[in-house]
Amino acid sequence: MRAFRQRLLVFLLALGAYLCGQNLLYGVPPTIGVVTGESALKTSEAWSALVSFVKEEFELTLRYQVFDGHRPLLKALKERWIDLALLDAAWFVREQSWVRPLLRTVMGGDTEYRVLLIVQRNSLFYRTADLRRFELFLKKPHEEMAGFYAPLAFLGHLLERGSIRYLETFESILRGVAYGKGDEVGAIPEYIWNQNRGSRTLEYLRILEVLPPVPTPFLVMRASEDETRFQFLRNTLASLHTLGKGRQVLQGISLSGFTASELGKETLMSLAEVVRQVDGSYGPPK
């Protein structure tokens, strides 16, 4: 009887460990953390539509959580309150010692996007060489490639610190330049310009400069995690663009897809240098 009880105990312990593992792998839905975009409400609604579609089409339960910046997002990832995080390229470079990419995002069919410098249509600035006294509109919090790093890396040698002004959204940068005094320069990602095509605001604007392309955001996981845990999720997200409804929900989060392609070593090194230089001159984001 004692031997039977011992075997039973061993069996129950093994079963408990197995069920615990199954629960970690399959029972608890993975949570993706994202930083709020132009509007926290719109960001939440867009991701709600995506996770609902994934549940309906693929029977995969997924959760999301919206954060007001990359620092709280990364804190939640490090402390395991979330499983995955959608990171701007600048933060991926900064935190790559403990995170690794699960997927890259795609915008407009590419894993890179361009940042535009815009001016008022009647501005006297026709090329960057014309810039003397001007006010640069950037997006706060100052922590993203499009709203901070790319424009400062390009224009930093022309700037005085007092000529930078931070606005809440890229949309407010569009309006601030369009209806300003004429000496403003704004930095926006190209997709914001495209989303506003046909609007009255763009009638008062023109593109001064197209900056070199920067990588789109990365969907990352903790480097210490077993990647196979997210294999089905990775395959699911990578296939969304093949479905009509999938493309619709992706458009809601300003993406055209996810891909498993890797970032080239040279691109990573040049990106790290941009982040290093800008952080050295203007300080890392707080």
C-alpha cells in the first residue's frame, strides 16, 4: 500500500507539473503591450478589433495593454506583466541585450518608413540649407525615431536648443506648421502624411526634405523566453495580411502586416549610432 501511495504521489506531482506547463503555454493568453499612438482611445479600439478578429478567425485568444510610453511598457515586459511588446526601433536598439524580435512590422509593404520634414506652403525654406532661424516641431514624449531621433540626427547641427517645441501628436504638428507663422519645420512619419491626403490641412503644407529610411517597430519578447511558446501566434500574425478582414484590422493599427525578416547588421549598427549621437547631445528619454 505504501509503495502504491508513493507511486500515486509521484504521478500526481508529474501531472501537476505537466498541467502547470500546459497552462503557461496554452491556458493563459499572451498579452501584447503597445504604446499609445495619436489617441489612447483609438489605439485601444484598433487593437481590440485585431484581437477580436484573431479570436474569431484563428481561435487564438490574445490580450493587449496600452501604455503611455516605452519606459512603463518595458518595465511591464521585464516584470512579466506582459509577454510581448511593440517597440519603436530606437528602443529596440537600446534594449537589445535582453529582448529579441519575434516579428518585424510592415508599413506600406516595407519594413522601413521615411520621416518627412514639412513646412508651410508659403515658407521661404525650400531646402535645408535655407534653414537659419526656425522652430522645429517634434512629438512628445521624445522617444521615437520619427518624432525625435531621425529629425535631430539630420538637423541637430543647425539647431539651437531653444528652437525645439514638443507637441502631443503628429496631427498637431501638421496643424501647427500649416497654420503657424511660416518659420516652423515639422517632423512626421510618411504614413501620417498619406493618411491626411485630400485634407484641407495639407493644402497649406509642402515637404521640405525626405529623410533616410528607418526601421518599422519590432514585436519583441524577452530573450530568456522559449520562442516556441509563441510559434502559433507568430504564424497567425504573419498571415493576417493575406485575408481581407485581416488587412482591415492591420490598417487600424497603421500597419500592413508582420514579417519574420531580420534586421541587417549594418542597419542595426547605423541605427545604434544615431541613437547614441542624439542621446549624447539631447539626453536619453526620461
